[in-house]
Amino acid sequence: MASLQKRFAFKLGANVFGILLGLVTMSFVPRVLGPEQFGKFEFITNNFKLIFDTLALQVPVAYFNWVSRKGHKEDTDLATGATFYFSLAIATLFALFLAVSHAFGLHAWLWPDVAPEYLWAALAFTMVTFLYQFLVYLSDGKSLTVGLEQIRLVQNTLKFAVLALLAGGGLLTLGSYLWAQVAVVAATVALSVRWLYRQDAWRLAAIRPWRFPKEEIQSYGAFVWDYARPLTLLMLGGFLFLYFDRWFLQLIGGSMQQGFFGLSDRLGQIAFLFTSAMTPLLTREFALAHEEKDHARLLILFERIKLFLFIATVASCFLSVQSGNIVALIGGEKYKGAIIPIALMALYPIHQTFGQLSGALMVATGQTALYARLGIIMMVVSLPITYFCIAPVSFAVPGLALGATGLALKMLTWQFVGTNVQLFCNTRYLRTPFAKWLGLQVMMVAVIYGIAYTSHLVSGYFNLTWLLPLLQYPAVSENLILHSCRLISAGLVYLIAIAGLIWMVPGFAGITRKDIMVNPLSLLRK
């Protein structure tokens, strides 16, 4: 069984590799598809994931918590089989709903400006993505993270290769983009199932969960009911309000505004990938510490969030400041309207990270009812904010008509508010000062954003035109070369400044100088 340090190192390494391949992929996919087609992809895939997660009633999340608690000391075949068949039934229900909506023409209202064939491709994409996530839950819960992360490296490499071949051959369309990803993820699902079976993470008994003793079935069923019921209320409420966000933007702004927001959301997630590696691992450790009633361990683990908040802030602030250069490189003039949404959504992962890791404590310690109540309240209040930011001035109740920028602004500000409400409850539970954590957030973002902006200004004084004759390649414009060089030079200045900050004030990043000198990952042992 790999240590937490090793599992995190592999997850982080796989995420960094995925980020690099994702950046290269994003350098040609949005440009080839164009804002409208890319916007349709973002709209339907996000929408379908939301629908499936709602129908699943948080049972997969309960399953992950069960495996995290029990997987180190007993088999979990009953839970694996029962959750799989439940999810399969949900997928069938979703497919029937899609068929009925198509038969009665409801699809044109539910998914404006999206042809039916893309809806079925999006359904397949949603299903294979869920199956892979289900296997990630099993591997993380069983501390088998390293092997599955190696398979994910294969997945990311294969996905990039297939999409590059399609783009190079002039075959990259919305349909081929969807089905290519379905094929790649399905292949890695099959590979992951075989590998986990060989690691004894599941046995053939899992495909016949109804043969387990009645008392074991009832025990797992009661756990899922008690654990997931409050979260189900949150998901049902969340479905209405999160669906409204994207649907209203699609209805008012159309696929182009959806494309601008989709691109900003994708690029914002790059920063989140640096820290999302820790979320399932920390959730497992929270659940285990709670199971063993180790309050001191819970507090130590919660303190580790400072490091991941720092990492997210460093990545987010740089991407936000460099939004103009990023848009010029990835989308060109067609995506000029995405510059401000990207600058805003690049900052979203800072409190998304905080919210995920802080929320993991609530979920792992069984405070699901409180977690659900807070989430529902925040979403109810967010609906009129979404309307006000997106609605045109011509409506009976006029809005600001900000399109993608409005939705990005709403998500950024409301994420900050929601995360800190949740944080307040967690600090009371752990008996640690809330003011300390609030001050840390404000100070960290202000200082690092200042460093990012200063690095941008400093790099602007570099005369890079002398590089143009050295870097001339066919089909590469001088504009692209200059933007690339500006991004790289600003990045180098930024990294040097951040390294200096960590060395002078390591506590700002949630570490000590000893951690730096010995092993930066050693803090995960604590």
C-alpha cells in the first residue's frame, strides 16, 4: 500500500503531465472548432454531467467514503457491485429521458441550438467519464492510486495523439471530438478494470452483489441512505440552479458566449488540476481519522490546506494576468471576447480548491446535513444574481447583459462567499480561529496577484523582436511567436519572484524552511 506522500506525488505528476498535454490540445481544438462549436461541446457535456450526478443521488460519493473507511481492513465487493448496478440503472433512465425528449421535441428547449446526434454522443461521453471516475474512487479508497495514475498518463497521451491526428487531417468536428474522447476513455476504463482486478481491489463476487448475506446488504444500504440523503437534497437543488446558469447563458448569449465562458472555465481548471490531486486523498485521510476519532490528526490535515491554497493562488494569478496572451495563442481574434472571462475564471480555482478541501472535511466527518443546507442556501441566493448579470436591459426586469463575463463574475464572487461560510463552520468544528484563515486568503491573493502583475510589467520591457528570425517556422505567425515569448519571459520572472517569496517567508506557503531543505513532500507524512 503506497504512502499518502507517494500517492499524492503520482497524482500531482499525472496532473502536471495532463496540464501540459491539455495546454497543447487547447492550442488547436478551440481554434479549429470555433467559438460556436466549442461552446456547444462545453454546454452539453457540463449539462449532462450535472444531470447524471443529480440522478445518481450522491450514491457514488457515499461509496467512496465507504471504501475509504473499510477498504484497508475488509473487502468492498458488495459496495462495488451494488453501486455499479445502481449507476447502470441511472444511465438507462437518462437514455430513456433523452429519447423521450427527442420524440416530443423537448430537446430544442432543454438544449437550445444543439443537434440531437451531439446529445447522444454527449451521453456516451458522460457515461464513460463516470465509469472512469468510479474506478478512481475504488483505487483511491484502496490506496492503489499510483497504478491508476500511470494508466491515466496513457489516457492523456492517447487522447492528445488522436485529436492531433484528426486536426492534422482536417477531420476534427464537434462529432469527431466527442466520439474520439469516448473511445479513448472507454479503452482506459477496460484497462483499469483489468488492473484493479489483478490487484484484488475487486473480485467476481462484485458482479453478483445480491448473493451477499442479507444483513450485509442492509448495512451498506443503511449507510448509503444516511450518508447520501442530505447530499441528495443539495444535488436536487443544485441541479435547478446550476442548470439555470449555463442554460440561461445559452438562451440569451447563444453558443458563442457559451464558447467564451467554456474556454475561460477550461483554462481556469488548469490551476485547479495542480491541487485537485489532493482532494480524494485528503478526503480518505479525513474519513479514516474521523473513523478512529483522532481529532488531532484532523486538525493537522486541515492545516495542510494552506499549501494547496498557495499552489492554486500561484497558478491562478499568473493565468489571470496573462489572459490576453493566452487568448491570442489559443483562440486568436475569434475569442477576443473571452479575455475578461478568462481573467476572472482563472481566479475561480483558488476558492474552488479551498472549498473542495474544506468541504471534504464536512463530508468525511458525516456533517452532510450541514453541508447540504449551506449549499442549498447559497444556490438559492445565486439565482437572481445570475439573472441580473446575464439578462438584457430589454427584459421586464432588466439586467446588465454581461454574457460570459457576467457569469464568470458571479461564479467568482459567490464561490468566495460560499467557501468562507463553509470555512466558518469547519473552524468552529476544529476549534481554530476563523479570522486567521480569512486574513490568510486576502493577504495571499493580494500579494501573489501583485507579483504576477509586476512580472507582467517587467517582461514588457524585454525587447523580443530579435528572436523572430531565429524562430520562424512555416504557418507560425510573428504574432504567435511574440505572445509565446512574452508568456514565457513573464513566467520566468514570476517563478523567480515566487521562489524568493517562499525562501524568505516559507510560512506564507504553509511550509517551513526545513520542508524546503529536506523534501517539499515530507509535510504529507505529518
